[in-house]
Amino acid sequence: MHASTKLVVSLTSAVFALSCQGNGCQKSTESDQATALDQAAVESQEQPLQQEQAAFEPLQPLPEKVEVNMDKVLLGRSLYHDKRLSGDETIACVSCHSFDHGGSEALKTSTGIRKQKGPINAPTVLNSSLNFRQFWDGRAADLKEQALGPVTNPLEMGAKWEDVLPKLAKDKAYKDAFAKLYDGKVNKENVVDAIAEYESSLITPSRFDKFLRGDKDAISQAEKDGYVKFKETGCISCHIGPGVGGTMYQKMGLVKDYFKARGGELSEADMGRYNVTKNEADKHFFKVPLLRNIELTPPYFHDGSVATLEEAVTIMARHQLGKELSEKDVASIVTFLKTLTGELPAHTKPDADASAAHKG
């Protein structure tokens, strides 16, 4: 495939018929006009129901298709799993963003080279293209800028590009791929471009998306009740959009002081957006995390301080919304949140068949 060729990766097998849009329609007759009036009357009666249904579903489903260059995706997949991007060749991107853990890891904070502990919990890479900014503090504008950070961060991969790039250039498979896709230029810009393309393909549709698209049997009544409770509680005020989050900054402890309740010394990571802007008003503000696959990504919050989803829901309701939820209500919301656990694309892992990946 040529470098400029774009493939559309299908994320679901559902096919929807398109209604007549005018080009092939006949001019209306008197009978047609009468029928149209009758139909308009029916539609006017159905309008309140449609409005009620729209109000019931404020979230948007994940895109059914994402346009990516599959050759870049496959190159990015190899780079994402390549430990040669780290200074001592012991860790790769996947080390802290594992697909066995929902695109994150089962640690409070990440462990970098030489077993150094990072300052913050690793956010999921799955569906991360839906984030309006990258990192908890929003310091990266997009996935390309985000991918530049960990490679040279001394607490993470701790490498130097001038050491990494010659190693990659000597690899025949990489040499051929970069020749095909990037005119043979093995530089950091092209490396992170390929990684970002791979990460952009990591969209994980779930049963909840089928529900949002009209399949009312895709989730159970208990899960529907949990969705209603999720909205009634106010979670929907911040967790919006197809990623169920990732669209804004919000203060951690908006109503009640989270850090006082948590205890312990405040860390630099606790300052959140302030570390980027140095604006006092931005202290403790963080990008609202995506809730897609949230069931798979404990521990929770930027500090990894919470082990269970039930506890996370309880704390969020208390400190962000000023509400004390019953165990029943917490359980109901958690039941809904589990519908956001999705399916990985077929091409996710490095041993996936490339030809199958090209077919979507």
C-alpha cells in the first residue's frame, strides 16, 4: 500500500440503510401530499417520545469507523512494543499501557527504567484519540506530542533520540517500512507519527454503543437503570462525549477537599494543570478521564489511591458533586460503567496477522 493510501478500519459490523435523500425521489402527487400530511400528524405525536429518548441518551457512541493508514498502524504497533525506545532497552510503551489492563497498568504510578517510580498513574491509551488534550495535566496537544514525552523522560524510558534512532535504522524491517512510508527518514517525528497512528486506531466499541445506536436490548434493565442513576447523580456533567470523558478540565475536589480527605503530603503531580500554566486558579485541575474500559483500569485517579470502582464512584459523588450515595446507588452506577468495557481491534497485538489487519 502506498504511504498516502488510507484504509478505513471497521469497528463494528452493523450496517444501516440510508433513506432517500432527494436525488432519486419522484415529485409528490396529491395522494403523496395527503400521505405526507398523515405522516406529519403521526410524527407530531411521536415528537415528545423522540425528545424524551434524546434526553435519555446524552452520550454519543464511539465512531463505527476510524480512518487510518494501516501501514503506519502496523509500523506504529511494532514501535509501541519495542524496548529499544528505552535507554536500557527494558521497557516499551506497552509496559505502562498494557491491553491486559485496559490500556493502563495495575500500579499506583508507573515504573520506569532502573525501577524508578513515576509520579502519576498511567492513563489508558485506549480511545485516547478522543481526548481533547493528552496527559492528566493536558500538557500535550495531541497523540504525537504525547508520544514524544516518555522516550526522553528520565523517570520513564530515559532514552536519547540520538541513541534510539540509529538502532531502529539498522533494523531491516524498520528500514523497509520507513523507506515506504517516510522516504527513508528514520527520525523522531516519523517514529511518533507512526505510534500516534497506531494509538488512533485503538477504539473499543462495547454493548453500550449498540444501545446508543438503537438496540435497546444490548444492555440489561439493571444496566439501563445504572445509566439513569449515572445521569441523575450528575456524573454526566463532566463525563460526556463518545469517550465518556476527556473533553474538559475539572478540579479534583470541586465541592469537598479531596486532598484533605485523602491525607498525606501534596505532591507536584497533585498540582495538576498548574504545573503547565503556573496559574494559581489551575491548582488541582486535571483532564477529566475517559470512562471507557474503566472496569479494567484500577487503581483509580491521578494518584492511583483508590483500588475499586465502587470506592471511586463514592468519592467522586462526594467530592465533585456533594452527594452521599447509598451502596445500592453505587452498585447501580458501577453496573452501568461495566457496559463501557469494549472490544480491542483485531490488529492490536504484534502477533496479529497483518493481512487480517488490512481487511479491518
